[in-house]
Amino acid sequence: MTLHRRRILQLAAGAAAVPILPRAAAALDYPTRPVRLIVGYAPGSAPDIAARLIAQSLSERLGQQFVTENKPGAGTNLSTEAVVRAAPDGYTLLEIATPNTLGNLLHADLNFDFVRDIAPVGYIGATPFVMVVAPSFPAQTVAEFIAYAKANPGKVNMGSNGTGNLTHISGELFKMMTGVDLFHVPYHSELEAQTDLLAGRAHVIFNPIISCLGQIRAGKLRALAVTTPMRIDSLPGVPTVSETVPGYEVTGGLGMGAPRDTPAEIVDKLNAAIKAGLNDDAVKNHLVELGSIPMAMSSAEYRKLIADDNAKWSKVIKFAGIKLG
């Protein structure tokens, strides 16, 4: 091989290696500037408060500002699409709530595929739900509720925070597993749904515990059961739905995602920082106050959780015939 030819090959090999070095260095130094965390909920909502809490924790641990940006609308699909279209460099992240992951199951016309286009970064916590009725409703237990609903098919109004919302499909799962015929009444907001429940116009709602814990403790609503596999400390003495309906389980979830093709080194760095935050008692206790059960996961474990949830809810959505476009 001539010296000239050898030199050309050396230069070619060096040129091929050049793009790798900045990428690895960028991942190693990340973050070097502020990071946006896109939230698909309005300011002041429980997911928004949780996002701000985690953003502050990440800012402290990684030395750059993590700034939340609210982009509510279209059942969280606006927030998902904003992150899908962002550069995969770790500087635009998504707060993932269960509705984000369900978008493609409910909408046939989305310009993205959540599972394909969003890389799960880390889990923050589970959000337990509770099955609630007004005190005047003639059922004290889940078994009595099922008996009453079967005796009055189509006459029990099941409220929700909107068609396709987790408050809706939680009730559809209950219908599928028990064979009861409940009449779904979608509301525009959580407040509107609870107002009608308190007035007796709606008869049952499957709601996040944090949304109605105050009314339950004040005796304005009756908790028939929680939707978690085990009983929970915030509602001592309240049984689980699964004690009457074996296998019934519903929890919402909060986590963080990034555009696909985000470097693995950045995902791992963020995941480690999220886990460190969840080990901080101040962060953990605040999340508990917001109705979450803090729970750390690897990005791979979180990906599997999303896949398992989608498989479960796709059956329920098909059973209920829910289509939003």
C-alpha cells in the first residue's frame, strides 16, 4: 500500500469518527442550557404541580433550569406532538400522563405514534383512583352497587371528565368485568362532573383520589372502593374494587419522555436524576400530597408498563366502541 493511499484511508477513518465525538461529549456534558418540560394540563392542576416539583428537583441535581411549559388541549395530544416534533437532544421533554399514552388508541388521525415516537425516560408515580357515589345513592358496597345496577339497567348515570378520559374508560372496564349497564355522561371538566355527582344527577364516578378526597372526608361523597390492588393509607377502611371484582385494577401514572432517538446517555442521566429526586423525602412527600404513589423505574421498565397498559386499555376501548376521530 503506498503512503499516499494509506494517508487517504486514515483521513477517511478519522472523518467517519468525528460525528461520534460531539454527540458523546454533548451527552456527557448535558445539560448545558435550560430544558423545557412540556405539560399537557393547565397551570394549577395536579399533573402541572407534579411537573413543576420534578422540574425543580432536576434543576437542583443537574445544574440547569428545567422550565415547565403548559400546552393543554386535545386530550394531551398537543403536548405529545410538540415533543415528537422537537430535536432529540434532551432539551425538550414531555410529562407523560396516561392520556398521552392512549392517544393513538382513541384517535385514528394523529400525526404521530406515541409508542414509536416518544422514548420513555423515567416513571414518577402511580395515581390511584376511587369509585365514589353520593351519600344518597342506595348502595353501601361494590356488591350492592352491582346488584342495584343490574336491577336498574341503563338508569345509573356514570359521570366522567370526558369521553376517552381515564375516568371514562375506568368505568367501561368496570362494566366489561361485571356486566352492568351504566349510562355514560361525559362532562367538560372535573368540577362539573363532581358538581352533578354531589347534586345526585350523576350517580357514580371513577375519579383520581386526590380530586375528591376532601369531599369524601367531609362526608359529601361516599367511597365504595379504591381501584388499586391493595388498600391505601389515605382511605383506611375503604376496600378495593378487586375484593369484589377480582382482577379489576386502575391507576393513572406520571412519567417523563423525550423524542425518539434521544441519546441513551442523556436518557440514562435523566433517569438517574429522577430516581434521586424520588428518594428525597421532601419530593416524595409532596407527590404523596398530590395523590401519587412515588415509584422509580428504569426507562426499559417504564416502556414495558406503557405497553402493558395500552394492551389492557385497547380491549376496553374496543369493548366500549370509543372513537374520537
